[in-house]
Amino acid sequence: RGLLGRYGPQYLGLAAVINSFGEVLTIEHSETGMLGLPGGYVEPGESLIEGALRELTEEAIPGLQRSKAKQIGELFFVPDPKTTDNAWLVAGVVAVELIDDVEIKADGIEVKNA
């Protein structure tokens, strides 16, 4: 199971939020400084969409109440040094349409900027 903590696939939900100007919401990760889509591990019992929306709320949009979301594209393997023959990462992208005006704010812990 390596450093991932569980055997088998570990799912990541990534939230793609695009505003009316065609700008994509990205976050800057605190540890690595890399830019990416908000998202993270899908918890046991959550769907990919539920996990992506939870992570989006935790990392960048704390006041998110209403949105429309759907998975886009296929799941894909994520190369990561923590993977082993017994545990690996699989990600999916969820398109999120915000219904209400919301404040975008980095959590300051996992995410430095949003």
C-alpha cells in the first residue's frame, strides 16, 4: 500500500471552475508552489463529484452552497512517487458551474493562493 495508506486505486477529484470570462480557477499548493485545479482525495463513500466539491469548498470557496457539477472525460492514472504495484492514484475532472456569487479565498493551509 506504500505511502497512500490503502490498497488499490486511490481516487482524486479535481474541480474545474471556469467563469464567464473563460478564466479557470487554479490554486497554488503551499508545499510545492505548483499551480493546479482545486481537488484532492475522494473519501470512502463519496462519489467523485462529492469529493471534488468538498475539496473545492475546503481549499478555495468556503461559502459554496449551490452549484451544478458533472464529471467530464475519463478517469486517468496519475504518476506519483507514492504509488506502488498495490496502490495507485486515479483522477477525474469535475466541471463545476457556480450558481451564486461566492468569495474565492485560499484556505492558507494546503493552498497559498487561489
